Amino acid sequence: MSLFEKFKKKSNNSMDTKYTNPGPTNTAHQDDSWITEKMKCPMCGATITVSYKMFYEVTKENQHIKEQLRDPGSDIYKTKCPKCQVDATCEYPMQYVDHIQKLNFYVVPVGHPQEKKFFEMVDQFDCYPGYTTRLVADNHTLADKIRVFDAGLDDRIIEIDKILLWGDICNEKPEYATVKCTDQWYFHVEKKNDQGINHSISYVVEKNGKKELIPFVLTDGYYESTKKVFEPTLSRIKMGKFEEVGRKWAYDVIDQHRKKIGKRK
Ligand SMILES: [Zn+2]
């Protein structure tokens, strides 16, 4: 049973959200991890009823869900206002478990009505021991994590590289030193013409008041050297049960690493 299913059972009637099973008419809805929630249309304020799944499971037989969630713009997240027809993207708490790669990700959007409740109850649960467990705040981060692990890489190194690579770019290319980099940094895999692949990190930057996505290649050499340099620090770090391995986490690791190096000198 997924953590969110346990969560749902335990928190009966104690949450704002109404859980309903849309019934057997639609086979896709038979799974009881579907929940229905009402939200306000961001444009006209009309009530939109959204049904979504709280639990996604990747197995040998079911790989397609991974393909869908690897795209943060997936239809899974989309809904339409019945009144003004505006398209809205929804983010909601869910659990993503990949039994092939042994991954257990919790998506808990910051500020979601269930956020507080989730953290109040989450310590009581222990789902999928031995799996890599991560907490992520939105569907873009979930997609990023899926891409990193699919590429056979360590997300801790990638998060550190996102910071280091941007610093190196600013040092090497003065035109970027004055560009404002947002906190949206993504890992991508691109196929090259000669059948190989490129790993890259893309940064959303603000240039002349406009947002722009700039990709930079992350070479295997760069990744490996970060891995080598940070391995001793990473081995000392105790990972929390629901660790959010993101920007803040990576800055902390870099700081710890620098302190240690400083002491030795
Ligand atoms: Zn509307």
C-alpha cells in the first residue's frame, strides 16, 4: 500500500478534501487511489472538479506512466474550466514509486491544503525500505528526478553540478555574469545526430525582462569530477527520511565541503 493510501485511510473526515471513488463505469477510475477535489478557476472563479491519482507505480509491465510524468506539461496535470474554458495546470500531492529502479518520490506542492497534514503524519509511515526516497515540491522537479535516474546518474551530484556549472559559466563567459538566473534549473537528455546522447543543464534566466531557457552541456568528465570531489562529504551526510534534494540541499553540501577543505589547510 502506498503512503498516500495509508494517509487517506488514517485521515478520514479530517481533511478538506473529499475522497470519492468515481465508480466502476470508467475502468481507469477503479483504482481507489483516485481522489476528487474542487478548485477555483484562476481566471473566472468558477468551481472546477478535478479527479486525480495519488499513487503512480512503475513496474516492468507498466512503463508508460513514467513516460507521461517525465513531461511536466503532461495531460495528467491539465484541466479545463467548464465555464471560461481556460486551461489550468494542477499540482497535487502524490506518490511515485518505480519498482525497477527502486525509487520512491513524494510530490507535496508547497502551500497545498494537505501539506501540513502530510508532514504531521508522514513520520509514522515507512514505505518501501531500501528505495531511494525523495521529497519534491512540483511536477517539474518530479520530471527532473525521473530524467536523472533514467540516465543512471546520482541526483545529489546533479543538484551540486547545477550550482557549480552556472558559477563556471559566469566565470568563463562574462556575458552571463550579469544575467539574472532564476531558481528554475533542469536536467535534460538530448539525442545527438551521431546516435550518442548529451546531458545538459538548462537554466531559466531573465534577460531584458524576458525569461529564456539556456542549455549547457554537462560532460561526463564534469559530472565524474564533481562525484570524486564530493564523495567524502556526501558519505558523511545523513539523509533524512523525506529528503528534498534540491537547490538548498546542494548549497548546504557545498558549504560543508568548503568548511572541511578550509580546516585542512
Ligand atoms: Zn474559468
